Amino acid sequence: MKKKIIEMKGKRAEVIASMQKMNDSALAESRDFTAEESSQYEALSTQQDAMKSQISRLESQSELNEEMNAPASKPIHSFNHSKNSGDNQVLDEGGFSSFGEFLGAVRAGNDSRLEFVSQNMGSGEAGGYRVPQQFGDMLTAFKPGESIIRPRATVIPAGNMPDADISFPALDQSGDNGVYGGVVTNWVSEDEEIDETAFKLREIKLSSNGVAGYIALSNKLLRNAPAVGALSMSLLRQALAKAEDAAFFSGNGVGKPKGFLSSAASIAINRGTANDVTYADLVTMVASSNGDELVWVISKKAYIKITQMKDAVGNLIWQPNGRDGSPETILGYPLIWSTRTPGLGSKGDVVLADFSYYYVKNGTGIIISMSEHVQFTKDKTLIKAVMGVDGQPAINGPLKDEDSNQYSPFVVLDVPAA
């Protein structure tokens, strides 16, 4: 900026020198300007006036830049008014170089940079500070290995009012309504009266329930920003993913998502033998399934049962080996081993599901708050992370298809029939 100002002043000085030369020449000859000289002089005068105004603007801008960059008790940051920033929309991040540095600022409570991070409610410990965008994305970037349902579910964005309830109509395909939601077709003859039919609708309502994670860290560790950032990031991400999955699987819908295991949308298949998983069980599950993105989710405790599983003539069905490792599918569908499903022999230890039929609603982004009082005598600080989320199956019952049999995108293996 300063270099440009100096350059402009030099050019203006040249123009003024030309004007002075014309004046000196006319005075030396004791005469006035000719018409041509007068026109030329006026043009030079207009040129230098324009250059003077431009230089003045550049100097003013330079002074403003210096003021903005000068040390201050409160750093100055621009506001981010992007309309498409999505979840965790915040103002400029305040210059935090790491998640650990942000946690340190929240703990201190008097860091002026927090004024540029939007708050949930209240201030400090009372309300907490929303995690800046880049760190919030890292916290909620669940991977399939960490989260089973969210990466495969139909996720509804938080929107402009992230914690507001959302309702929308859906076909009622339960019971005799069938996959066409109550629409009936008939072949009719000429002049024959056609029966009236109509599709049936129902309402799906999703709220924003809060899931919270807590970590107690030593104050010594908190003073080491890079270390605490990496540690707390990993712990919080894994904890939130586990809490979500647990609710998406078996939540009762009261203050938390409604899980699919016990919902009316699922079909339960009674296993043939208690505390066992057989080939016949899995084949029966496939025969009752519906969906284009079906995956198996099987308890890790069932691993031995699966490897020993045989067909009707005694052939082993699923066999890992030392060279190729474990097969990635069973009966053609991808396989996920999980420790989050119920234990071997319990309802839901084996699931065949298409999770695109599960709706997840994002709420407010992750809110961080801290307290030194809970474990003050242990020299520890409690970190709390709260995230809004809800979820439920997209259907309210098994679907009766064209063959009059019922199918579901949520098929679970149950205990033996009584």
C-alpha cells in the first residue's frame, strides 16, 4: 500500500512540475496562455486533482489497516455471514490454531477471542461456547468404523433453526395399506363403476434431543494445548458416536432417538436354537428383508458361531483363512462386526438392515463448556460436550408387498419361539 502511495505522489509531482513549467514560460515572455496552452493547463490541473483524491483515499485506507493490525486488548475479526455454512455456523473462529487452544480459552473464560465465537445461551459455564466450524466438523465426522448407522442413514440437515421440531408427511405403508400406501387398482369393464381409493398419509415428527459427553482432564494436561486437543478430540468423537448408535439401535424415543430394534417397523425372526446362530436363521432373515443397501450387523460374540455355521448338507458356510482373511459378505450382503449390538443369544445380536430407511435429524452443533468446581480438589477440569440429534425409522410397520407377504428393511434375529 505504501509503495503505491509513493508511486502516485511521484506521478502527481511530475504533473505539477509540467504546470509550473508552463506558468514560468508565460511569465518570462510577459504574456498570457494561448487557447491551446490554457486547455492543456486545465487538463493537467484536472489530472492532478484526481490523483490527489486517489492518494488521499489510499492514505486513509493505509491508516485503517494499521489500526486494525495494531496490538489491541481485543483482536478484531471479520464476521462470517455465509448463508451456506451448514451445521455449527459460527463467526470467525477468533484465531484458534487447534482444538486444544480453543479448550484452553473456554477454560480460562476471559479470552477475548471467545467474543467472536457464537454462544448457545448464557455465558461461560452457564451456556458454553459453540465449537468453531473446522473443529466441529472434525468432531462430527463419524467414520463407518466408529459409527454404524449415521453414515448409512438419511440425515436431515439442522437448518436455520437447528433445535426446532420438524414434521413432514409420509406414506402409511403399514398393515394392509401395502407398499402403495392404500392405493388399490382394479380392472374394469366398460360402463362399470370404479371404486374410489386413496393413499394414506401419516406424520413423521423429529425433535432435537441432547446427547452429552464428559471428560475430566488434569489442569496440567490442559496447559499442553496440542496434547489435550488430540486426546479430547478422539475421546469425544468416539463417545458421541457410541451414544448415537446405541440410541439408533435401541432407544425408547423418550428424550432420545427411537431405535429400530423394538420398533413396529422391524421384523423379528425367532432363531431355531437358543444362544446359537445358524444358516437357516440367516436365510430366513434374508427372505423377510427389503432394501437396496442391506448390511449385516453381527455381535462380535457371534464370531465363533458364524465360523462354525453349516448348511443342510454339512458344508461350512463362512470360512476365514490365513491368506485372504475373513470374507466381507454373508449371502451376498456386506458384514459389520459390532460390540454395540446385544450379546449372543439376545434379540438383535444379528441384524440385516438398510439404514437409509432410518432418519437422523441434526440439531445444534457441538457445545463445549467447562467446570473446575466439580473436581477442584483433584486439580481437574470437567469438559462437557453436548450435541443435538434425533432419529427414528422412516416406516411405521413392515411393508406388505405385492405377494401379500410382509418385508422390512429392519430384520432382527430374536430368541427362540416360546
